[in-house]
Amino acid sequence: MVVAVLGVVLLGCLAVFQALLASGAPLGRFAWGGRHDVLPARLRIGSGVSIALYAFFALLLLQSAGAVEVLAAGVADVGIWVLTAYLAIGVVMNAVSRSRPERLVMTPVALVLASICVVLALR
């Protein structure tokens, strides 16, 4: 359960970060390839969508830890593995980013989240 809570806290921090990006905060060097300090409209929309995805990811983590039971068991069981793969791809994508700040900050965050998913998926 502690592992899932850590994942939910990290996702919450990412959601706040994405909300700041969506509202025009000059933090774009840490996300979306780091090409813009202030994100253009299309990437701001993407940040908004990310917030909704993070909420669903948090639900998957909590259900995989047995804290909630909202989704069908099969959906949650497959979903945690899909999320694990998604985050593993995120590790690679962040690691090869042209943005040094994105590489240094987001790669470890994605790695921790992917690791949390592996732990929960193997429970």
C-alpha cells in the first residue's frame, strides 16, 4: 500500500506541474521536449489531458494495491501492465530528450513510477 501511495503522490505532483504548464507557467523546458518555456495552446491542452490521465493512473495504482475497487478486476490487472509499459517508454523518451532539464528531472520520475507499477503488477 505504501508503494501505491508514493505513486499517487508522484502523480499528484505531476498533475500540479501539468496544471502550471497549462496555465502558462514558464516551465516548458521540463516537459514536451523542452522546446518552449511557455507552452503553445496545443501543448497546454495536452497538459490538461495529462491531468485526467494521471487521475486514472492513480486509480489503477490504488486498485492494484487493493485500496479501492472501482474497475473490473480484469481491467485493472491488464491496465497496470499497460501503464507499466507506457511508463517504461516514458523513461526512454525522457532519457533521450533534447532538453537537459527534462532528462534530469522527468527520467527519474518516470523510472520510479514504472518501478512502482512493476511492484504492484507482480502482487
